[in-house]
Amino acid sequence: MPLQPTPDDIAAAREALVAADPALARVHAQTPPFEWRLRIGGFEGLFRMIVEQQVSVASAASVWARLREGLGEITPERLLAYDVDQLRGMGLSRQKATYGQGMARAQMAGEIDLEHLSKLDDVAAIAALTALKGVGLWTAEAYLLMC
């Protein structure tokens, strides 16, 4: 899983690509520096990806704001303190509430350690993530790329 690169890391990577490929050198000369945008990881990051799926950006932002207001901190413990109907009252679909609670139970039971997933290679991390109900290959790969 990616670690937050420094601006110097990004500049060094760009320079290495420029040195290796003349076509990239031309593109590099025409583009501004890359801004690395990673998302929060862990339970909160994965749960947010589930919340954001198959809805508009505006809808996802609204639901997430309601969850933040209702739950406070987004943790497995806080999510499990509410039943599915209460979570639905915060804007989640029944299915997403159920998936979130399943992820929370798995995290708390030690079936997955989302805080330390970066210690696994990609294949093992994808296997661990897709073992969670509601997390498919696309979500697992997106999580590894962005969190």
C-alpha cells in the first residue's frame, strides 16, 4: 500500500521518468507538478469507499456528513453502537449499513487489521479486503491505490 510521498519524492520520481523517456520529458515540460492526493485509510477510509459507491458525489458527501454528525468519530465501535435502522436514519442504505457493521465486526474480532494492511503485499491485502462482504476487487484495488 502507498505511503504518503514527500514533494521531494514526487520530484525525484518525475525526474527519473524524464531521464528514462523522451516522450515523458516533453509531457513533463508542459505539466505542473503532481499533487499526490491520498485518502484516509483504515476502517474509516474503507467504510467511506463503501458509502460513496453507486451514488453521486453530492449524495455521498451528504450521507458522510450525516454519519459524522450522528456517530462523531467513524470507528468500528461507534458504528456497532447503532443498529441498522438507526444507521439508515443517517442516510445509509440497509445494505451499506450491514456491510459497514460486518467490516466493523471483522476489524474488532481481528479477522482483518485495516490499520496495518500496508504490511501485506498487494495479493494478500486484496485477499483480506475482498473477504469482507461488500468489498469487491474494484474497491480493494482502489483502497490500495488511494489509502
